[in-house]
Amino acid sequence: MPKPQTKPRSPVLAALASLTMPGLGQLYNGQPMLAVAWIVAYWGAGLFYTLRVFEALLAPDPAAALSRPLGWLAVMMLLWLGGVVQAVFAALNRPDYVLQSYNRGMVYCASYVIAYVILPLVLAFPVARWVMARNGIKTPEQRAEWLARIRGAGTRAGAVATGVTVPAARPVDLKIDIPDPEAAAAGAATVFHLTLVGGPDGGIYDATSADPVCTHRSSGGQPSWAGLFANPADSSGITAIQFRVPVEDGETNDFQLSVNLGNLPEGRSYAVDGRRPWGENGKGRASVQRRGDGAVIRLDAATAEGVRVEAIVQCRAITQE
């Protein structure tokens, strides 16, 4: 029976193996179970870190949100450095070991290829698509808009770090034949003008109603303005908007606003509730300006997710309570 082949264990090689790939130093030291545990823990933390980075890039302010995944990055660094220390001490404690079938150069090279080439290529695309779908980015147009926003955030962040001034984008005069919102609202009883800044639905939206949506309550308690508009037929625009402002005239931050874009569950909802502790579910300011028997209601708010919602409601005809 051939005598098992032994070989001196080098702490330097163990450290280099763990430095270049967590878990590989344990494999070199003849500790396969510990190597598997270290690899699973490190790359599991790396997967969570990657998911959090994708979610941060999908946030309304990617540059600010990128600080959130740093906890998982710290876990990865601790596992990486801890693996190096463990591999060095294991090599010092057991200077000679019996060569195993996996103690071969080809096995180590294959581990590098699997960890740094094959797994990223296999997982990158489906993970990115899953995170985008989870955050409501499903169509090619939405993905293109998100990529443009990320490039812009990266350019601004780089400019701040280096002190370089980034010139403002030059306006482009596009000749597009679109309906005039003022002309469309000429005979309307209620007119809505909505602006969203940030999020996947950023843009300007207009809607009108031939019926009076606004309700003015001046008796039986605190004066207030409220309204509920629903138009499920407009699946690409404002499908619903609801508001309540508990003042007769003037400003307040104690208001409620809810906006639906598209029909749920495919669409999205943006809500601010000033009745809760200020800032818990968004924050902002609402104002009422009386105009004859009607009013102009302005709501400028930011949701808890950081999407800015600016709504102007022209109450040309009202329901009195």
C-alpha cells in the first residue's frame, strides 16, 4: 500500500489563497467543510450586498441611497479578513498535511474561474431583472429611463468629488404635436395639474373633470376642502387622486394626498398623510386660495420614499356641505 504523500503547509500560501478568494486558504489547509462554510457565508453576504446596491440605484436619489448597503459590505470585509487570519493560524498549527485529491493547482484555478467568471455571468442578468421587476421597472422604456438617471447621478457625484463643473444640459426644441392642457380644460369643473419628481413615474400629468370634484365643508366642525377623482380608463395617466386640506383659506402641513398612476396592481400609488407624526409618512405643505365660489388648492409634498409630488387643483365648481 503506497504511503500517503505529505507536504509542508505554508502560512504564506494559505494567506495568499484566502486573500485572492475567501475559503480557498481553508481548502489549501485540508479543511474542506470549513472552506465550504466560508465560501457560502462570504458569497451569500456578497449577494445581499449586490441586491441592496441595485435597490439603492433604483431609489429616487441613488447617490444618497448608496450608503445603505455599507453594512453588508462590512460583513464581507470581516469574513474576508477573518478567513485570512484563520488560514494562517491553521497552517502554523499543522505544518505538515496529507495531500488530498483537491490539493491540486487545477482545482484552485477552477475555483477562481467559477467564482469570478461563471457565477457573475450566470447570476448578474437574472438578479438585475428580478430587482428591477420588484421595484416596478419592467418595460424596456422604464429600464432605459432608469439607466439614464443612474448615469446622471454618477456624473454629478463624480463632479462633486473632483471639483469639476458639469455644464447644464442644453435644452432641445422638439416639435411635438400634443394637446394644449389649458384648451382641454376650458369647460371643466375641476382641473388637475400633477408633477412627479423622482421615481419610475417622474413627469407631468394633467386631468380634468366635467363634474365638480371639490367639496367645501364650512359647517358642523372645522372648515375643510376635500376631493376624490377617479378615471380608471386612463391607464397611463392619473387614474385616481384624493385629497383633504383642513383649512378654509391659507396654508397647513396637516393634509392628506393620494395619487394613483395606472390601474393597480400594475400601477403605483403615491401618498402623503400629514395626520401622522410629521415625516413618518411623507411631509409637505398645502395651501388654499379662494377664487370666488371656488378655490385653487396647491399641494407640495414628498413621500416617505423620497418622491416629490406637486399637485394643483383648480376647483372651478364645488359641492357645498
